[in-house]
Amino acid sequence: MSNAEIAQKAPYPVAVTTGQKYFWCACGKSNKQPFCDGSHQDTEFTPYAYTAEEDRTLYFCGCKHTGDVPLCDGTHKDL
């Protein structure tokens, strides 16, 4: 498997809404970061579906190398 492109070396803060489904970009190519816009079509990547459990601000991974998909775990600090 190839490595995802690093969209940015910082998380994306997103105010999520209870019950809403979000599709996190796993390839790093989307122009609508941190979410999928279909740019992965010619890659082996697929977006990750995340459903919010409550209204709150979450920090979605921007480097695409997190171990806690789709949320930031600080991995970007070592890239």
C-alpha cells in the first residue's frame, strides 16, 4: 500500500453534529479537507465514514498517518 499525501501537519478542528455522517479523506488529495471529494478514485484509498455521537468539536487528522483514524493522535509531530 502506498502512503497517503500529507494534506497538512496539523489537525482540522470540526464542529460535528450528533448523528451526522462524515467521510474523512484518507488519501490526502481532497480539495475539501479533511473530508473526501472523490479525489481517491485512481488510488487504493477509500474514505473513512465517521458518525458523530454528540455535538462537539473534534480534531480530524490532517497528515493522514494517524493511528486513531479519523482523529488526530499527534503523529504529525514526527513526520
